[in-house]
Amino acid sequence: MKHWRRIFSIGLAVVLLFSSMWMIEAAGKEKSLATILMVPLDDRPANIYFPQQVGLSSGFEVMIPPKDMIGYFTEPGNGEEISKWILKNADKADGFVISTSMLAYGGLVASRTGVKSLEDSLKDIQVIKKLKELYPNKPVYVYDTIQRLAVTAINDEYEKYYSLISEWAILYDKVVNLGMDGKERLAQLESLIPVSVLEDYKKARARNHTVNKLMIDWVDQGYIDYLILSQDDAAPYGVHRAERELLIDKVNELQVHDQVSVFPGADEVDVVLVSRFVNHFFHSSPKFFVEYGGIDGKDWIAPFEDTTFDYNVQKHIISAGGTIVGNEKQADIHLLLNTPSSSSSTRTKDIDGLVNRTKELIANDKQVAIGDVLIVNKADEEFVMKLASEVDLTKILSYSGWNTAGNALGITVGHAASRYAFLAQKSGFGVPLYEQTANAHYEFLLHRFAKDQGYKNVVHPAARAYIQQIGASEFSLGDKYDQVNSFVKEKLTKETEYWYQYFDGKQIYIGSRGNKDFYKTISSLERVHVKLPWPRIFEAELEPTLKLK
């Protein structure tokens, strides 16, 4: 099995062959560079639209199973049917990105319950081994999640135990694993949490940890080329800490640390692994120079994370196919990270510094990626509004402020690394392909600002107030879904139109062939698709369509 560990590289001759095909193809949708077959974490936009758009911005198609197979909200996906779909379509793919959480349990939410047995879960992931047996030269990238501290707030009843379970998991680690104080409170929590809820939580953790360990074995045995074990929402202490240490020990024992990465995150990993495949295809590894707008990453542990942020930055860049350089003159991409200020009195100065640094780099024709990691679940409004007023947003390579710091970081890095890898190619792609990838890139960039600032800071609070007015629950909208969906659609469409002003009429670079550079102009916002993907308001589908001329 060890001989399967080698990773297949697509030669330059193949790239040139594809390039020639693009140049002679008729007008219309261009043939993609390659196809990535992806089994997403679940059906939310972060795990479908984000990686598909990042793939398209680099010339790659990201193919996913039919939506009826991958579940919806609390309804789990069907691992058995997805496995059949994978084998049926594997010959069309050049590589694979697979969420074990979807295959084994039916998605991220389902992975947090003990409903599915270990035996049944193991059956549905055997397709990973089968893939490598059938296609030994196609990269197989897999990711699994280390279960988070809390249960999912799928209804008001579970919301009651959300905080109690998190507190129990943290205290259990401190008291039982580390011998710290807190026995009385731990016993009190165990009396407050229903036995059935706590046992289901423990059962899910034990099952998931077994699968986590098995995935490392499959790396060692050559079935998986690269594995990410992403730590879902956590804290420095908690039952996950001991699990993570055991997993890292196993990685080191088997000496597969170059093929396994363990870091805080979850929803961004589809994007990260799409980027890894793009860079694998192009034989590239963009060099990142990292700068912090506030405190250094080594001095900060972000909310819901369990490691210092500099560790998370390093792991995400490497997993996305990039490298880190200490000399900014060697950098392909300057990664600017909006971290907390050392004190409230320095906040304005730090924001000004970050915006001015962005302007300086862009003025010197440098590629800039911005990770707005300061605030959980939304953009830093003060920073992003100043950025928009002083910087041409179309000159930024990538931006994200969505959800946890790890999520925002991974989306920023993955989008930047894959787009840069494509733009660095000078092998003669046709203008139609350049235009097609640019469309996807700028649509996603517009989406990021409209979503992370417009939705999270403007529409989401308004929707929450509206829900309270009409007597609905934001965790399960029920028969109020259509009413709230219409509210969100109207408001978020307006926010997207507002953010489009920063893109309208801008001349954009779309690619080069030899010494010839090509440009287009963003001419119109053709349509805006908005929808609540689940019967709650935490996230929204937002898909703008741009026209270039």
C-alpha cells in the first residue's frame, strides 16, 4: 500500500495541450482545466458555493453530489448513496476532496450526535480506500472534524444545554485530565444536564475520535494523500484537547506529519483543499509574507480556538499549498491579518496602519490578501468601511471576515493561493478563459464584502429584530421561513448593490499570455441571488452575477 502514497503530478505538456484547446474552442463556456470531485461538509454556502467559486476563479470545476444526497439542516446526508455516486463519477475527476463527516455521519451537525453507530459509519467511508485502489495516481484529499465543545442549537431545548455542555467539557478536562479545581461544579453540571443528552454527546465523541485515528492510519497505508483534522469550535481547555494530543502523537509516531495537518477550523477546509489541488496541478506553491495589524499571532488565541493564532496561520497556508517566507521581498502574496489591538487606545492607529499598508502594497503592484479575523461571525465594520473608502477593492486578491478566525483565515488564504496560482501561468490560455475565471473571482470578492459586512453587520441584526416582532425562533423559523426569507432577500440585495459601487466601472487585470496582458471592465451587476439555505438566519446564500466588457 505504501507505493500509493506518491502524488500524481500533471505535466506541463498536459497544461499546454489544454491551453491550445481553449484557444480554439468556440465562444461560450470554456472547458475547465480539471475537475475536482468534492464531498462537502454539508449543504451550506461555505461548503458548496465558496469552494466552487474559488475553483472557477482558477479554471477548475468543483463537482458535488446531488443536493438530495447531502442532507439539509438537521436531516443528515446519505453516505451510502454518496459512496455510489463517487464511484460512478470518479473517472470524470482529476482529484478528490472528501469530508469524512459527510460520508460517515451525514454532515457536520449529524456528526455531533451519536445516532449513527460506529459500525455503520465505517461502512460508508470505505469508498475512500476503493478510490485509491481504482485511481492510484489521482490525489485524494480528506478532512475530518474533531468534535466541538458544544451541541448544536437545533431548537430552543438544545439551546438550553449549549452552554452547559461546553462548560462541562472544559471543566471535565481541567478536573479529570489535569487535576485542577472544580469537582463540585462538575458534579452540579452533570445533575443539570439530562443523562440522555450527555451520553449522546460522549458517544458521538468516542465514535468520531475512532474515525479520526483511522484516517491517520489510512494516510500511513497510502489511501489518503493529504489529511486535515480540523478542530471545530473549541477553547484552550476541553475534552477535545486530550483527543487532539493523542492524534498528534499518532501522526508523529507514524511519521506522516508532512501529510497530516491538525488545526482549528471546519467550514473553510473545502476551500483550503481546493486550493491545494490547484497548486498541485500547477506545480506551484505561493510564498506568503504574514503581517499582523494588531498583536502578533503568537500572542493571541482567537475565540473558539485552542492554539495560538500564528500556529493556525502556518497550518492553513501549508495546507492550501503555500509556503511562508520571512523576507517580504520574496513574497508572492502579502497576508494582512486584522488582529486585536494591544489596547482600545491603539485601535484607530492599528486600523489606519492596516489600511495604509494595504494602499502602499497595492501602489507597488503587490498581491494583498486580507484576513479580517478580529470579530467572530462578521467583518470589523470600522476597518472594512475605511478600507472601502480608501482602497480600490478590486486590487485586493482576497478578503474574508466570515465566522471564526480560522474560517476567515482559511477562506482568505485558499482563495488567494488558488487565484494567484492561475494568474501566474503564462502558457497561453485564451482570453475567454481569462474572462470566465475573472468573473468568478470578482463575483466571490464582491460576495465576501457584501456578506461579511452587509449581511452580518446590517441585515442579520435587522432580521433578528424582525423575527422577534413576528414571534418566530431564529434557530428554527418554521412556518415563518418564507416571510423572513423575503425580508432577508430584499435587505441583502440592497446591501450587495451598495457594495457593487466599489466594483462598478473598474478596469481589472484578467491574465497574461507571454508578454501580452489582458484587461476587462466590470460593467454591470446582472442579478443577485439571495436565499436562507437553512430555516435560520445565521447564514445566507448570496450569489451576485457580474458582467465584464
